Amino acid sequence: MPRFFVDYNGGNTITVTNPDAHHILHSLRMAVGEEITLTCRGTDYYCKIEGATSDEVVCRILSQEENKSEPTISLTLYQALPKGDKFETIIQKAVELGATRIVPVLSRRCISRPDEKSFAKKLDRYAKISLEAAKQSGRGTTPEICPVMSWNEAVKDAVKSDIALICYENEGGKRFSEMTITGGQSVSLMIGSEGGFDEEEVAFAEKSGVTPIWLGNRILRCETAPLAAISIIMNISGNM
């Protein structure tokens, strides 16, 4: 059943406006009487299309329930910016896997180094990628894509979580098999760019309260590592 994110403030009906209304009517070619799922703040509303104009679709609520696809943990991915369009792939797949928030980070070894103004221009596109991935995977919320942070800012933000982890390719620190993550906890996950993190960055993170964690002997690409780590965390916490 098609799914769209909406704002809902009570009542028996929900009105979907453009551009989603246009997509419903012209791309999906849905008509009055057909059923659709509308999602707002973690609740799924199962609706029937009651009426439509050129720029809005009125849907009557048939039933509602809490969205079952949202993980029981809150996971923030701090991703050191990779070059090219790799960050777009990371956003899409991280959202599918259950990330709650994605923070782009400028670490020392980042090849891609956009300034704040130029990166801000890309945020709308990144938000759309997050939205489409959330729709496709049946999420109950749309994960936030944050403005770019410096390394120090990211570390200070990450340690606010219940569990803060940094993936580091040098053996040492904890293994994921040693981790216990339970529902209701917040988790921060820090992943490097193509060149990984340097020792000083890891030392600063560790001193600040971030735990180094190891993904094994194989060196993963910067677009593979976050997806592997998020999958493991979701499995440990009972969300896979």
C-alpha cells in the first residue's frame, strides 16, 4: 500500500497536498475509494481516499496503529564526508537500516571539504533522499540530515548518547560481540572517510568518552563500514 508522510492534528480526515497529492493522482493514478497509508510522528493511519482536487487529496481515517518499523533504539551516524556521491548512498541505506539521525563530519583525512554555505545547498537533496528511503522501507519517521560538523563538534555531540562508538581499523578496543545494547538507549556511531581517522582524532574521541570498536581484519570501504556497523547494532539490540 502506498505510504506518505503527513502533518496530522486530529479529526477524521487527513488532507494530502502537493507535491504528494500530484504523485498520488498522476503518478500512482489512485482514485476515490482506494486505500492509502499516511504516517505522522510514528503512527500509521490507514485511510481511504474520499475526495481529490488538482492539488490535494482528502483521506478518511479507517484505523491507526503505532508504526512497527521504527527501531527501539535511537542511532545517530556521524559520517566523515566521503568524496563523490557516496554520502548519498550512505544516507539511503542507513535510513533503510534504521538510523534516526545522520551527521556529516569533516575529519582531517576527508578529501571532500565543502564549506558550510556550499554544503547547506545540498541539504534539501539529502533530506529528499532520506524521505524517499523512509517511505520505501516503511519507516514511521523521516531521519534528520544535519548540517556539517567539525570533528570536535561531532565528538562533543556524540558523547551525549548512552553509548558512543567509533569504528577504527586498527585492532583494539571492543568488539561488537562484547556489546550489550537494549531498547530505549541512544547510540552514536562514528565512521571515517576514505582515509579513516588518524590516531590523534581517535585519541581525542576516546578521551572524551567514545569507545573504539573494531569491525574485524578486513578493511571496509567508507560506504560499507557504516552499513555493516548499523546492521550489527540493530541485530544486537533486537531490531533485525
